[in-house]
Amino acid sequence: MTFRLRIAPLAQQHTTNLPLIFAATASNSRSNRSTRLDRILWVNLGESPLTWNYFALTGAPYRAYQFRVGRRTQFWIIYTVDEAARTIDILHF
């Protein structure tokens, strides 16, 4: 059973900058990266969000998934999980 994703307003603002980040990396697979990000959000996090550890800088209840774009660019997807309500709150990209 999958979890329901909710994206916080601050994280939603960060997603508007993602195409710029994807465009800044020299590669022809920009659309592939956005497809990968969709897969990470809906499949990896949506189906098994407890797989990834707590975020090292903050600890519980914040979890993190590291998303790499190219060789040098990477960012964290910071989220919390509510197992009782079966929801994932994406807080920060």
C-alpha cells in the first residue's frame, strides 16, 4: 500500500528552481532527470519511505533521500512520515 505525498509550500517553491538546476548540468538527459525525480517521489518514497535513514543534520523525525544530478550536483529531499495517516510530507529540496 502506498503513502500519500504532500509537498510543503517551501518545497514547492524549490521545485520551481529544479529545471534551472537540470539545465545547468551539461547533458542531453534533462528530461530523464525529471523522470527519475518523479520515480523517486512516487515509487521509492511513496511505496517505502521508511527505507532511508533519519537526516544526519537534524535527526528524527526528519528523513532524507539524496538525489544526484550529474557528477557534482546533488541535493537532499527532506521529508517526514506519518505511518498512522499513511502520508509523507516533503519539506525541503
